Amino acid sequence: MSEWRRLSPSWLAAAFGLFALDIALHLPITDFFDSLAKRFGFFEYDAATQRVFLAIGAATLVALWWCPPHRRPVVRSGLIGVAAAMLLANAFLLLNAIENIHYPQYALLVLAFARAGLPLEGAWLVSMALGVVDEGYQHIVLPRGTPQYLDANDIIFNGIGALIGVVMILAWSNRPSEQPMLSWRAASRLTLLMLVLAALIAPPMRAEFYQWTPGGRRFHLLTPFEAVMIGGALWAGVRRLAARGSHA
């Protein structure tokens, strides 16, 4: 088990700076990729973007899978969980290939927070919370390029990306096992409370599972209740990985 280390102000500043940069670049990046879609055609651009992300993902997977032998059991179990989460997200939630950008964004955020001295669970939770802030900012403040709803799908993409960051840390550094920030009972009660609040704020309603875009693409838009359930499952995975650590 390990205690919280002394936090590094410079790395904390770097982590929050990275988050601020992500927010500041939303519209410029949107404009850039929109210009590519207009120039080459949406479907051609989207297919090329997907291939780029698949290549980066495959290279990352191979690099993590063949980490030092004493770290492989925990890293490979984490990678299996990440792969399952990404495949499900791709099958049901992913609308455009560019949404894959959430994965490296939030993996980097976790790396920065962990380097600042936060435990893995803390780095994931803070990154997840900032992901909610990010989506809230896009929904309320940004004047264009965002949906007319708080995008719970993107929040889950952020959580999966943050989980990738956790696995990277376990693969590339000797992290000791970490004491959970909350007991499993307390964490379960907190998740249950969040589920109740989500159901009260946006009561689940019978509706078609898939929504369709004007271009004919289908996707499932997560309700807040569903997002909390999936987020809770990701959190449980992070807790288990952090408790195992990567020491020889």
C-alpha cells in the first residue's frame, strides 16, 4: 500500500494547463477538421481519420502489451478491460471517428496528474471530473459546434481515455499498490447516490435505443443514469488496477 506523495505544484500547473488548452482549442480544432471534411468529403475524411486512430491505437496496444515481464499481469488485464470498453463504445456510442480524440486527451491528463503526485485513483477521478466540466462548458458556453444537450457519451469517452492513462502508468513505471481512497462499501454507496440523483434530474423514459443523424448514422445517446452506471464500472476497474500496482 502507498501513501499520498507530496504534490508537485509545477506538474499540477501543467495538468491544469493541459486541460485549459483542451478547452481553448475546441473550436479551432473543430474548424480544422470541418475544413478537411468539406475538402475531401465527410465519409472519406471520416474513414481516413478512423484508420489513423486505429494505427495509433494498435501501436500503443503493442507497446503496452510487451511491457517489462513483471508488470504484464496487471497491465494486460487492464488492456483487456480497455479494449472491451473501447469496442463497446465504438459499437454503440461513437458517432464520428474524430471522437476518438478523447482517448489520448484524457490519457495525457491522467499521466500529468499522476506525475504531479496524485495516486492513480485520484488522477482518474480528477480527470473524470474535469471531463464533466469540459462537457458542461461546451454545452453552456461554446456558441457553435456542440450538441444541444450535455453529451454523456463524451464523458464516457473521457473516462475510457483516463483509464488508458492508468494502464500506461502501470506499464511504464514501478507503481506500488495503492490504498483505495474510499472503502468499497463507501464507493458503492456514493455510486448509488449518484444513480438516484441522475434518475431524479433526468428520469429514464422509454425511447428508441438508437438515434439517427441526418446523414443516416445511428448511435445510442447515453442517459445520465446510464453514464453513471458505466462510469461506476470504469471506476471499479481503476480501483482494482491501482490496488495491484506494478512493482515486481
